[in-house]
Amino acid sequence: MDNSRIHTSEQIEKDLMPRAFGLYGKLWVVFLLIVGGLGLYYYIQQLRNGLVITGLRDYTTWGIYIANFVFFVAISLVGSLMSAVLKL
């Protein structure tokens, strides 16, 4: 029996516990919070003022907006499905 593959519960717990962020991790979190905040701000502006602020005043551009939404929903679904299949 190969003893190198046997781990103690302390080793497993240490491997699974989250590690502290370094400087780059903290900067990445700040950047993502800024991008998320800007996205939320502009989404609220879109809800207040309508799609006129996006320049979508024609049926063609409405179709592009809806097609992009459906595309990204489908991509996220496929990503979740692939991740679930690969874990089996």
C-alpha cells in the first residue's frame, strides 16, 4: 500500500482552508468591486431612463441586445453543465 497518498485530517483541512490574499489578490478584488459598482450604477440608470441611454431605439438593435442576453445565458448554462459533467 502506498502511504504517500494517505493524508491526515489536519493535512486535508489545511489544504481546503482558504489562503489569505496577497497584494495582487487584494488589488484584483478592489478592481472587481469597482467594475461591479459601475455595472450596478449603469444598470440603475438604465432602469430609470430606459434603453434610450444604450442607444437601442430601433428593432434591429433590440434584437442584438436580446440575442446577446440569450447567448450569455446559454454560455453560462453550458459552463455549469460541463463543470458538473467533468466532476463525475
